[in-house]
Amino acid sequence: MKPLLLAYPGNEAIGVSLAEALSAEYTLPEMRHFPDGETYVRISADVQERDVILLCSLDRPDAKFLPLIFLAETAKDLGARSVGLICPYLAYMRQDTRFKPGEGITSTYFASALGRHFDWLVTVDPHLHRHKGLPEIYTIPALAVHAGAAIAAWVRDNVPAPLIVGPDSESAQWVAEVARAAEAPYIVLEKHRHGDREVEVSAPDTRPWRGRTPVLVDDIISTAQTLIETTRRLQAAGETDIIVAGVHGLFADKAYEELCAAGVQKIVTCNTVAHMSNAIDITALLAKTVEKLMRAQKGDGG
Ligand code: R5P
């Protein structure tokens, strides 16, 4: 029987294309709130003895978490053979150490919470910094898809002479991959974060690449302050046509408007978080990895 892809509300666009790529049946759960705020969930599709794939990008995760767990448990309770999670954006990866005494290391708590309810997980470019890989914190099979090739393809098709720019050392991994695949030069700047919205970025030297279009590449755009500061630095260095390419466009509050107002020419993101800037489709990359993992699961399970 075909697997069943159950798209959490807000994931419909990528859900339809993923279901097609995975030859899965596509369905939406019934969800609402009772008047007192508690969550009601119902899966009307037949899940008995089926592999169920829940699709839910975990931006703004707190409100989604409990309903998502209820859906996973409902599917199991109704007889699903397995319940996997595709979360194109995986939340809670940044607090990966105790920066100050008394803080929680939420990346590990979140990983063990998800691991209790799902059989496997596939995501796109999780923010791995101090954790070297997902298996360090996830006990269920967990695979990460890299969006670099898709971003590079967009750059190749849309920017004639790019200069790939990373705002900080953490972005170096994406920047190097995108630059290599797009056959473009790259520079990586230094960033110091003083607060959630206070960042300082080093001044770039773009003189050796005059005439090229800077393409800022980062994994997460949250408050957008990192990319706004980088844009200002590039403008001070004489650059005018600046493009932003992000993997996950979270755009907290007015971040998108503020980044536009900073004078960037174009903002593109991958469709890991539904947003009007989605221009880079990672469906095919995701589907390939999900198929690989599901095949391995079947092999393991006999
Ligand atoms: C941090 O290390 C990440 O790679 C991003 O640079 C960061 O999350 C961006 O955050 P914001 O948009 O709030 O500056």
C-alpha cells in the first residue's frame, strides 16, 4: 500500500509536491481548538498497517509541537506500521551548549522529545554547530538534506557573475559548497553577536571582485539583522546590487520588510518554510533522502 503523507496545516504547497515525488497518498488532518484552547485532531484517511509520513516544518515550534505529537500518537494508535517526520526546518538547534550557568540545552531535550514519538526524521540543513551531526542528539534514524546544490543551481541560473558572501564562520560550510557548485569565488566575514538583534559584521574587501554581484548565503534568516549588517558593510564597500539567498526564511516580526528596506535587490529562500520569498525548490532532494531512509527502515525491519 502507498505510504500516507499527512501534511500539517501550512505545509500544503510542499506537501503536494513531496507526495507526488514519493508516490504517496496525500492527506490533511482535521484539526481545531476546543473553545478552552485544547487541540482536537482527527485522521480520516486509513492508516492501518501503513507507513505514515508526517510533514511539518518546525518554525514557530512551540504552538505546533503538542498537536504534532497528538497526530503521531493518533496514527500509531490507529494501527500505522511506522510514523516518520519530515520537518524541512528543524527547530531548537541553536541552544546546543550551556552558554550561561542555569540555561537548558534545548537542542538535546527537543531531540529526545521528538524521538519518543517518531520512528525516523528527515530535515534540511539543521543548524549544526557544536553538535557534529544529528546522531549525536537523535536516537532515531535522522538524516539531513543539504540545500547547497539547489541554492547553487539557482545562483547559476540567475546571477551571471556572482561573488558568494558568508556573514560568519558558521555559514562557511554552505558558502563553500554553493561557491564550488556555482563555480564562483567566495568570502566569509566575521560576526559578533551582542544580543538577539545586535550583531556586528566585519568589513569585506570586495575590490578583487569588482563587477560581480554579491550573493549573501546563510542557513537561517530570523531577525535578519545578520544579513542587514552584512548588506550595510557591502554597501559601504561600494556594492549596490546585493542578493540574499537563505535556506530557512523564518523572518521574525518585520524582518522581511527590514531586509528589503536595507536595499537588497532580491531575497530568495528554499521552500523549507512557506514564504513569499520561496524560489528554490528542495522537494527532489528531500524525496530522495526520505526514500533512502524508508528503504533502509524496511530492510532493517525485515
Ligand atoms: C547563526 O549562526 C545562523 O547561521 C544565522 O546567521 C542566524 O541564525 C541569523 O539570525 P538573525 O537573522 O536573527 O541575525
